Amino acid sequence: MLKHNSYFDGKVQSLGFERHGRRQTVGVIVPGEFQFTTDGAERMSVVNGELQARLDSASAWTTYPAGTAFEVPAKTRFHVRAQTPSSYWCEFI
């Protein structure tokens, strides 16, 4: 079953689904900066475009171009920003 999610007045949109017993989402982010909170650990893979990410505990932003990924620990806040429309695949690990 697919579940549509819309955040930040539609600036971040995703489709949630389950594959091989794991929850996942694929989505798009328009240019902007957004803060997310996790319950469980996540792996964010950049599919198209480029994302910058920063964990709450980090002071510097790290850039992730298409084809790269970053992991976010459980029970964490993290910030994501995009300069151009970008897409991602999120695996709950």
C-alpha cells in the first residue's frame, strides 16, 4: 500500500511503502531548508540533484550529490537543504 506524505506546505512530498519487510519512502524536495525528526534510524540516498544535510549535533553542512547517501541515527533531528529540486530514497534501517 502506498501512502502519500506532504510536509512544509507541500515543499517536501513523499510516497511511503514497504519492501521486503522494510519501510521506505521516495520523495522530492524543492529548494529550501527543512528540519526533520526521526524515531528510527534512516539512510537517505540522493537520487537526483543534490542535498546538504546537518545533524543537530554537527555544526557544518555536508553536501551529498546524486548517487551518495547519509545515515541519521534514531531519535535525532536533522536539517536538509536543497538549492535545486532534488529527489531522495529513504530506507528505515
